[in-house]
Amino acid sequence: MLEVSIGLGIVLSLILSESLGVTAGGIIVPGYISLYLDQPMQVIITFVVAGIVYGIIHLLSKVMFLYGKRRLVLALILGFFLGYISRHFIYSPYDNLSFAVIGNIIPGLIANWMDRQGVARTLAVIIITAVLVKLLVMLIFGGQILV
């Protein structure tokens, strides 16, 4: 189901990008987010880390030239670093609750698109697309909710 979720996320992201001109935080993001919709804390933590990365990049861009590949690579590195911290140094008192971000580069990709097209638009498109991917996966696999 992993491959189907990622593939559907890519297709839906491409359709939204071409038809509406909005991108769901990178072409692979909706597929990964859809896999974790049953774990809302991880989705929230991923968005929070992406917001922190966005804030850091926004502040740094006021004192240094950040554009193009530099901006993207910085977003990916910061997202990876903060994701590593969330995965290895922030512990939950509950066994079934995780404060880890989704993936290694997902927060950086989201932050990059937050910077390019705005926070609200990026988050809205990611959530809508991830829910659509989850719905399509459920329909394809006979109503199975968990992946």
C-alpha cells in the first residue's frame, strides 16, 4: 500500500499543480502524509517542524542571500536536523504516541513550499490531497482504513 499511496499522491499533486497552480508541499508529501493520517500527532509535529524551518529561513533571508537551490537545500537540512531531534531526543510518556516527524525530508519540502506559496495555502492543499489519497487507497483496497 505504500507504493500506491505515494503514487496516488504524486498523481494528485501533479493534477493540482497543473490545474490550479498550487503544490502540496512537494510532489511526494501528500502520499507520505496520507500514510500517517491515523497518527495525527506525527502529522501535527511534522507541520510544526516545517513551520519552524520556514521561520528560520524567513529570518535568515533578511540577513543573507537565500534563493533557488540554496534556499531549498537549507530547508531540507534544517528539516532533517529538527526531524532528527524530534525522533531521537523528544520522548512521549505514552507508548502509542510518537513525536517524530514523518520522513527525513518531508518537513523541509513543506517549509520550502510554505515559503514559496504561503503557509495557509500549502497546509490546506497538503491536507486536502492527503485525505483524497487516503480515500482512494481505502476504495482500492476494499475499505481498509489503516495502511
